[in-house]
Amino acid sequence: MTSLGPALDELARLLTTANGEYVPGQTLASATGVPMISLSNFIGQLRSKRPDLVIEGKRGKSYRLAEAPAPTSKTGPKPTGSCLTTNERAAAARSLLDMLQPRTAEIVKTIALQSGETAEACITRLINYGAEVHHDLVNDGENPIGLVAPRDAKATTRH
């Protein structure tokens, strides 16, 4: 296995040796030499570089390696090159969270936990809902964020 860099290697080692138990953020930060405020960024980097590791974060408990959810159907289609595995989907959802601003990511995580859905499903639902609401507002002549309204199908011709 190639090295991810000393901090990420140590972070992966600490999470792996915890055997599924939560490792406090202070412990991870001090052992890796990473400032506590940057720990979530390093977790995001680790998730993207090691999609085989399913890292779960929980407010007040910090981080742990979680088992990937078992497939719902044992007789269903097998993953192909165009189909993501459960771990790859989980890693993609976490990388989406890592791209959000920290306050927004925390709001999404809270919504997902309260609704009992995965981060991926929560992000998809929120994006779809937000796009639908915004589209309706723009079509009704309201434009809360100043986007250009879609052009009418019957545009007038100018001579």
C-alpha cells in the first residue's frame, strides 16, 4: 500500500486499531499533529484517498470505522464498472459532505441522522427539493437569489 503521508497514515492506523469504537477528535488531532480545527478536512482527504475505509463521524463522539451496510439482495445484479459498490457510494456521499462548508455539512448530517437516512440520500433529497422550489419561484416571477428566469418557449422575434 502506498503512503498517504504521515498524518493520514497515522489517522488510518488509529481508526483501524480502534476496532469500530469511536476515537475522540482530540486523540486523533494530537496523535497525528493535525490542528483540531483541520481534523475534518484530513478525514475528508482520507475518505477520498481510501474509499475502502467507511469513516463515520458523530458529534460528541468523533470518528470511527464503520462497517459498510450489507447489500439488500444477495441475488441482485453484481456491481460492474459502471455501478458503484456500497463503500464507493458511501465514500462519494462523504466527499460531497466534505465539499460543503462546515456549517452546511453539519446541518445536512443532523437532518440525515434525524430522518434516519444516509448522507447520500439526504443530499440527493435536499438538492432535488431545493431545485424544485427554486424552479417554482423563478417561474412564478420571484427570484430570491437573482438568477435569470428561463426563456419563454414563445420568444418574440425582433425585426
